[in-house]
Amino acid sequence: MILKKLYFKPKKFFDVIEFKPGLNVIYAHFDDDTPDVKRSSDSLHAIGKSTFLDLILFALGSDFNEKSLSRLYNAYQKRIISGLYVVLEFSHNNINYIIQRPFYNDRSNILFGFTKGSLKKMTLYQIRKELFNIFFFKEEYKNYFDHNWYQRLLSFYVKVKKRDELFNDPLRFSKNIKEADIIPFHFFLLNIANSLPLQIKEVNQSLSDLNSLINVNEKYLKTKSGIRNINEIIIQRDKLLKKLNAAKKRLLDFELIEDYKSYELEADEITKHIKELWFLNSLDNKRISELNQLSNEASIAAFNDRDYVIKIYEQVNSLLAENVEKEISAAIKFRQSLFSSRKVFIQKEIKNLNGKILKREEAIKKLSDKRKSIFDTLTKLDALGDIKEAFKKIESLQAEISVYDSDLSAINNFKKGLSKEHEKADKLHQSIPKYLSEVQPQIDSFNNTLNEVKKRIIPGSHNISLLDITNSTVNNSLSLSLLEGSIMDSTGINQCRTLIYDISILLNNLDSNANSPSFLIHDGIFEGLNDTHFSAFLKLWEDLLENKQQFQYILTLNDHNFFNDKHELKKKFFNDYVIKELTPNKLLFGEKFE
């Protein structure tokens, strides 16, 4: 896949830019009449080099806002580029494509299709998926990749910097990829099986998530109970359970005088109904508490131990257990939905729950008044003093136990899950030596290319290692090292590491006919390098072009001392490679906007 043309529609600011095979340079230099005292590198900033590359990223589906492509966004906010489409033509497998993306409604009015044919209107999501299939889909690659990787993979091939940003770590090519996640992406770029490192990354993430959930739940339970030690909480809960069972036994042993049986049955039914409503309110209050917790901390774990809770209430009354089973099932579904909920949903749900609680409280008050009337009648007959106290005791104990049960159950389930994930991690770690042995031939093949590029750009017998994959004892994982050595300590040389590695990836994919972009774009990567590296780089590209390699390298370059006393070389460079010339008086959009 190579780039063909870039322009605005309708035409504005510059003519159609045609990209050539090989080297394409966006070159910034001083105007001929610029006095020497004003010729500083700073005066070549903000004239449009990086913004030119931003146009390519914009056409290829990058986000467009004040944080992403901020230079273009500033120009749009100042109405400099409003009403325009950015048009990019490219070729892949001898098929010519065209993308037209507007700055207005940029996420929904993108036109895409073959250069000679009708264009289809697409959303930003659709165009990214389409471009992933064109640029990166590898039918022969039997390991993991995903179209959601598109932007992160694109950031390897197109490196556009913000001011003063340097490309001094070739392994961290995207800020949108966590360090722990980077290896599967590199292995995909290298056409090396990435299933094992991906599994290791996933199990390590699962271990981290489970530990976080355990900590959050324990912290929440300690705060709610007022007890600072989990073991003490368990002991306290067991003591309460013993008291509850004893109270239930006393209640079962109590028998009313037969003459008052009708009063007892009615009072019993009312009490059951009150307890049911109280329990439902307890559940909803717990939901509200957990929802509020979710707004400030990590999500509280899903309520998993349904059967255990029902069993507790079966010991009180089987009918009560049946009546609340549906509410518990609803609570489970509710809790499980928290992981994908948003704050507006939480606020709405809390309002709904408070409404339910209020209605139940009104019902409880009416039932309590009715029960009080019955109790008053039975009290006059000296028949209900003991049973009344027994019910109160049971209700009080149930309320205390409910503070602990669900959270302790969730914590125990998380700990069981943690144990299983540790077992998975151990098995994966044991498989690493065999895996490294299997991929070593591919690593060796890539290192041959890497070594050749390294020797061309950094001449001399420097003691620099190549790409190495090792079994790390940290998190039972794999680790990557690249082009490490004493000469790699300086900033400029570190940028060389990125240059060498990226070119090697490009050539390796070309040699293996892997489906991937056949271009690299580097913004200001030669800033801070000396003319030796630049000359070696030019010679490398000339040799590669002689071998008829079909690729492109697009870069921005400021006027430096690379061509001091080399007038013929500068003239040849300018004629052969420069596709866009910018000066302080010849800005990309005709005015400054940053």
C-alpha cells in the first residue's frame, strides 16, 4: 500500500501533491532574503510541516479534536480550512482507492471507494474498519488481531510529533498502548505468533483486576461495618448468625393460647409482609450505596452467591425465600450491569430505587399500624409479649448480618477466581521456553535485516544488541529489548533506534509479502542527528530503490547543515525528493494558526 496524491477539494492552498516511490520530503528552509541573524531553527517551526502530515492522518481516519490533530483543529476553529474536504488517493495491490473526508461532520460524511467509480458514504467507524482490512488484515496470520487495533497500528507507520516531542523509544510507538500491552502489537508487526504474549497479558490484567476488586470490596466492607480487619468481620458475622438461629428456635418453641390463634396468624402474616418489605428496602439501600461507591471508586463486584442468601432466609421461612428470590435475581442482573453503566444511568437508577423505597416505607407504616393494633389487643390479653420481642430480635439480627453477607461472599468468590488465574499464569509461564524456541527462527531472520540497516545508518563496529525476547520473572511475562548498547545513550542516537527499527519492519514485511503499508512517515526524526547519519540514510534509500523495492518514506526536514559545501548533493536532493517546499513567507495555509 503506497500513497498517490493529497489535495483539498475544492482546490485551495496548494496544488495536488503527488507522492513518489522512495523518498518524499516536506522541506522547510529560509527565504533567500532572510538575514543570517534571523536564521534560527525556531523560525522554521509552525510553518506547516507537521500539519501537512496531519492532513494524511486526518484522511486515514484519525480523531479530530483539540487533543488529536490539534494543529488542524486550530486552523478549523479559525475557519481557515472550513468548507473543505481532504482528499487522499492510495494504491494497494494495484487497486487505486480514494478517501474524501470533510472537516465539518468529519465523523459521518466520509466518502470512500475506487478512484474510478462511485464513492460510498461512510462513518468514521466504518472507514477505520475498511482501512484495517485493506492495510493490516493477514489471512495467513492465525493468531490474534482486531480491527479496533487500526489507529494504534497506524501510529507505528505514521509518526507525527507535537512540538519538542522526540521518537527516542521505538518500542513505545503509541501513547494509546499500555506498556504491558505492547508486545502483542510488535509481534503482529513482525509476523510472529502473538497468542501466548496476548494470553499472558490478559491473565496478568485479570490478576490485577481481581486484586483491585478484592481491595475495593474489603475497603468498602470495613468502612460499612466499622471493623478494620476482615477476619474480625467474619468472626462478628458468625456470632450474629448463632444468635439469629437461637432466636428463631425460641420463636418456633413459642405457642400461643389456642383462643388467640386467629390474632397470632394475622400478626404473623403482617410481620412476614413487613419483613419482606424491609428486606427489599435493605436490598435497594444496598444497591444505592454500591451505586454511590461506583461513582467514586472501582465497581463493586457482582452479587454472585444467590443460593447462599436464599438458604439463609429459608431457615426463617420458605415462603419469604420464594418471595424474595425474584428480587435477588433482579439484584444479580442489576449488579452485573454496573460494569457497563454510566453516571447518568446510575443517577436515574438511584432515583428509581428511592421511589420504590418510599412506597414500601409507606406500606410498612400502614402495616405496622395495623400490627400495632393487633399487638395492643393481644397485649391486653397478656398473650404476645414474648413473641413480639422475638420478632424484633430476629429483625435486628438479620439487619446486622446483611451488612456482611453479600460482600463477604463476593470477596470469597473473587479470591477463588484469583487462585484460578494464578494457576493459569503458572501454566503460561511454563510454556514460554518452548514458545521462544519456536519463534527464534523468525527473530533471527528479522535480526538479519535489522543488523543490515543498523550497519548502514550507524557505521562502525559498535557493540549494539539487536531484537531480543526474554522470559521475564516480572509478572511471569515476556520482555523485549531492542538496539541496546553504550552508543545508544544520547537523544539523537535514540532517534536512530526508531529510524532503524521502523525501516527494518518495513523491509521485513516487504520481503515476506505480508499485508501491511509499504510506507513510513516520520516527522522531524533527523532533528539532533548529524550529517553522517543523514548521508548514510540517503545512501541506503538509493540502494534500496536500485533494487526496485516498492515503498515510500515520507519525512519532514528543516534546512540544516547536512548540505554544507555540498551544493550538488543539495540540488539533487531537492530535485529528486522534495515534494513540498515551505518557508516563513510560504506557509502551508498562507498564515499562522498555532
